[in-house]
Amino acid sequence: MKETKNILLVGVGGQGTILASKILSAGLLSAGYDVKMSEIHGMSQRGGNVSTQIRFGETVYSPIIGRGEADVIVAFETMEALRWIEYLKPSGKMVINDFEIPSVPIQMGAAEYPKGILEELAAKADVSVFRAGAIAEGLGNSKTMNIVLLGALVKVLNMPEIDWEQAICSNVKQGFEEINIKAFRAGEAQV
Amino acid sequence: MENRHLLTGNEAVARGAYEAGLVFASAYPGTPSTEILETLAAYKDSLYCEWAPNEKVALEAAIGASLAGGRALAAMKHVGVNVAADPLFTAAYTGVNGGLILVSADDPGQHSSQNEQDNRNYATAARLLMLEPADSQEAKDFTKLGLALSERFDMPVMLRMTTRVCHSKSTVTFEERGEISIRPYEKNIAKYVMTPANAKVKRAKLGGAIQAMTEYSNSCDINREEINGTDIGVISAGVAYQYAKEVFGPEASYLKLGMTYPMPMEKIRAFASKVKTLYVVEEMDPYMERQIREAGIDCIGKDVIPEYDELNPDIIRKAVFGEEAPALHSDMKAVVRPPALCAGCPHRGFFYALSKRKNVMVTGDIGCYTLGAAPPLNAIDSVVCMGASISMGHGAAKVFQQSGTDTKVVAVIGDSTFFHSGITSLIDVTYNKGVSVSVIMDNRITGMTGHQQNPGTGLTLMGEPAVEVDIPLLCQAIGLKKENIYIVNPLKLTEVDEALDAALTKEEPCVIITKWPCILKKFTQEDKAAFDLSKKKCEIDQEACKKCKICVKTGCPAIYSGDVISINGDTCTGCGICMQVCPFDAIKEVK
């Protein structure tokens, strides 16, 4: 693969974007790709928005993705999908978790959570929307929502040659391998 | 393949230091540099590392370790180098014994900083050999090289990182730890005692050192040419080089600089002569461009590329070629998601009580509690730098006294920031008969940077038990009267109000210590014994709720104000602040 692929995971602090990106990059690395990954730390733990950028290919230079350059965006939260839409390649794919987390101005009643985001984005881009939170809860562990979303992302990337189960097992806590693999497969089935 | 590891730049610096036989490291936590020492602590069987109370202390300790013959490192964020600048400039005179490296982690774009200074200017001002890695492999390699060069040129080396190099992950190959023995120590007054007479001699010798380093800079392979086409040549360093490669592509030629002080001007001149148009691509100041122009070489740089904020390929492409990638656009706007004090944060209760006070100027400081300035609390008037709350508050109170207004001053500072540089400020207050109220918000940890130990927590970086600074006793020792020190639970609003009432009416220095652990902290046995940290939740009785929204004004992210006011049971920790402010008794604690 000559061309570098760009993936963007966006969400809210605490949603598990970092673990998902860790598993993704472990899988890509095992397949021999050059991988770069960029996160902004700092105040995210305090309820701010978070983004993880992953680029892979033969040789990757910049660790960050520009506007209109992401091949796939996975939005762990609905409003974050709207915030990052400009980063999607017009021919790219957006996977959206139908899951709303109001920000502080919304909670205080100073702003309203935008209505109709999913319809707006579906009219502009190739999107897949599902409720990863409900799926994870149905599997018995709501914390695996991030892995459900990772499953959907991997399906979109279409890289069956990579041993994703191995990548999951070496990055999740011992004893949680099986539930995370289930979550991953459930996510794959969504797109 | 198995030896390839995906590391952040910070993790790679730690790995490089370990491989280079480092024996001593000291730092004060600061984004984006913090993880360097956290990663080094994993190698504690082979080396010693510590959190220092501030960056000046960290660098001085590293200088001492170097003089004693060990390879040493000090790491800090860009503004930390300001604190450490005093020893830094003179360490360039004394030189080293064991290799000494200072890691400066700059923050272009101010992701988590109060300013955006370009610390490459320190290298020129202090005349320090400077290396700038562009990815994690270079971060590891340059750390090792830097320690060796420090010994070769008898000079401290500055490893200049930026947020994207610190926090981006890329692949790194590991090597074994080298067999580097600690050098013998020899007393050498002329070299290490910087009295004016000795320092003048050392100052005169700096020129020779710079010349030797310049020769190295012109010949080393980390300053390398990549010759392709002759139309465009690009000189770049650090992460900006990666961006330039994306923008200018394989047709352009590059001079990629890994060592940027002293600049390799001969190499630059030779490169410039090979290309028609020369670009200098760098983040922040025209640091390289200025020197290149001074050498009489024409180039395009900051006349098109922005000289503040973080760069990225988009910005450079637009600046140089006027091109933008086609992008999707929506007229709908996402609501901002500003950071906020966490649900259950012990600072909230204190700031809520403080925000109700009229005629009070609140000087703030650097840490999580800076968020007390955010709406709806709006409880802070100023934030400048580490430790400034108490000293700025002192100065302000002296002026309010003279202007005859009855405005009172409250300074707020966290425990770790107090140890960093608040103690000397508080001595200023007691020594000079100040009248401001200083509040030490002791949440038992260094919160904002992700929970590092500090001199008040009872543990070291390497996980060993340590003595705890006794804050009330320290305050007494520097001149506060015992009856003017109030220790309160910030989650009890009555306690906070009583302490504020008392302190604000006294015409002498007062300290309020709010003591409660950060809700995100991994609690120690001591924490569990000293504080009631049992799991609780609060709930709103919808029949009793009159929707007055007073609870919403605490700014708690667990409280949701929609058609009804409700509390998110997943994030609520039962701190009880909302319960105390509710005038209708509609909020109850539930198990």
C-alpha cells in the first residue's frame, strides 16, 4: 500500500478512544506498516473533547491529519461527529455512535444540544450510525463500547489479513479478552 | 520486527536515557513533558529518578549529579525552563563531568500552557548545544547522542521537543543499556566555582567551545541533505520537517537539521547554492530564518508561514501554495466542550463559596483549580504563572490598602504549586506584613498533569514512602500565627464560609488550607483512614424541585439542566455540594 491512510477517532474524555487506538495501531504494526499516532493530552480528563489520529502506510511523515484528509472518522459521541466533519475526505466514511454526552454549557442550560445531527451528516457524507452503547450493554459490559466501535472501524478498513483478536488480547486486561472479542465482532456486524 | 515499539517521544527519551547509561533524572511535572520521568521510573532498578519541587531544583540536582560523574537529565515544560534559567546559563560556563541533558518540551498552539514561548532562543542566549528530534526514533537517538556530546564538548545539551513530538507515537528500535561507568569526581575550583574571577575565564573560553560545536554541526550526519529536484529546497527541523515532507513532496530537496545550535551555516550555504528557491519551515519564531538571513542567504520563511500557533501540513500548504484540500462543511455548529472541574472535585465547594463574596480580588495559579475561573463559577481574577497567586495577591493588597478601597485579596494555590514556588511568596506576605488571605488547596496530589506524587503526598516517584511536608507547621515556621491558619473540608460550605469570614476581617496574614483528596486519585490507605471516601450518590426529588437552578450554578458536570433538573448517577460522587446549596431541600444523598 503506497498511499498513507488516515483515521480519526473522536470523542469525549473517558470514552476509551485511547485503548481503541492502541489496539488498532498494534494490529497495523504487526502487519509491517509504518504507523504514527497522535493524541492531545492535557485537560481531556476534565470533560473536554479528545481526538486520536492514526496514520499508516509505507512511510508516514506527519503524525497529524489535515482538513478533508481522513479516510475514516469514528465518532464515539454524536456532537463530536459534527465537530470533525470538515476533516473527513469527501469520499471518506464516517462511523457514528448514536450516543449523546452534553457539554457543560448544555448542562447549564446556556446552549442546546444540536438537533438533527445524524440527518445532517447523512445528507453530506457516507455515514454508518448505530448505538454502540446499547450493544455493549446488551453484551453485559457497557465499558466495551469502544471495542464495538473499533470492530466497525476494522470492518470498514477491510484488513482481514491482520490477527485482530491477538491485538485485542495483548492490550486488554486479563480476564476481559472474551467479552472484548465479542464486542469487536458485534461492531463488525454493524457496518 | 519484534524489536519495533510504538512509543511517544517522551517514552523514547526515557528509553534513550536508559540505554545511554543514565544514572540520575529529576523533573517537575508539566505538560507535555511529564511522561519522560514517569517512563524512566520503570527502569528504577538501573537508575535513580525523582520529582523535584520545581524545575530550578530539578536542573540543579542534575548539574550536581553530572559534576559527581553520572550521566544526568532534567526534564520540564517550556515555562519550566524560565524557572530553571538561573542555573542553566551558568552551567554552560562550568560545563559537565558526566553528560548532562536538559529536555525542554515546548507547547506550540498552547494546548495546555499559559504562553507559547520558543525555547530555542535559550540555546542561543545561554550558548547550549541544541538537538531537535522530529519523531520518537530520533527522540531516543538524540537523547543518547546528546549525553555523549555533552561529555565531548564539556557542555550541557538541550534536547528541544514540542507537544507533537512528545505525544505522537511512532516506531522505535530498542538496544541494550550501554556499559557506561560513573566518571571519577575531582575537585576543580577554577571549573566549578563561578566567582566573577573564575567565571570571566570561563566566559572567554565559550567562544572556543562554540567553534568546536559549530564544526561538529557542519559535519555531523544528523544535519543531512536529501537532494532531489533543484527547484525547491526546504530547511526544516523537528516535527515541522515531517509537515514539510507532506507539503513539498518527493520532488523538493531538504536540509533536515537535527542540531540547531550552533547552526551548520556552511552546510546551509552549500545547500542554498544547489536550489533555486529556499524555504525555511519552522514552528513559532523565525529562529533558523533569522540566522540564515544574517548569514546573507536569501530565503522564504515567516513572510508566508505563520509565526505563532502550531503548524500542520494544511497551514503550510495554504501559506506556500495557496491550496486547500476539498472538505465537507456543515452550517450546524457543535457546542463547545470546555474542560470543567470534575464531578466531586473538592475545589468546587471552595470556589462556590468564594464566588458568592463581593469586593474580593482572587489571584489564581496554575493547576486544575485554574478552572475555577470558568463559568458559572467565574471565581478567579488572574492567572499568570506557577506560584504567582500569593505574591501577586500580596502586591495587590498593598495597593488596595493605599488606595483606601476595602477590596480584599484572596490568593488560591494548589499543594504542589505551593511547594513549587508558593512558599517564598508566602514568606513575602509574612515578612512584609501583608494582609492578603492565602488559600492552599491541598488535594493530596499533583492533579492537572495526571496525578504525580509531590512533597506532601508521602510517596516518591519511585514508589517509596517519604516524609510529608507539614503545611500548617511550615506556615507557622515562616511567621503565620497559629490562630490565623484555618484547616477546612472544602466540601462543607459552612466550614469554608466561616474560615473566609474570619480571615477576611483580620488585618494580618492568614492561610486557609482546604484539605480533601482529588476525586480521581488512587486513594492510599492513609487517605482512606483520614477522609470519608465511601461511595455515595445524590438524587433530586423531582416533586420538591422548584427548578431554581441554584445547583446548576455550582458548575457540576453531573447535573443536567433540561426540562427537569437531574443528576447523572454514573458520574455523581455524592460530594454533596448541590445538596447544601439547594434552598428547597430537594436533593438527597442515596446509597
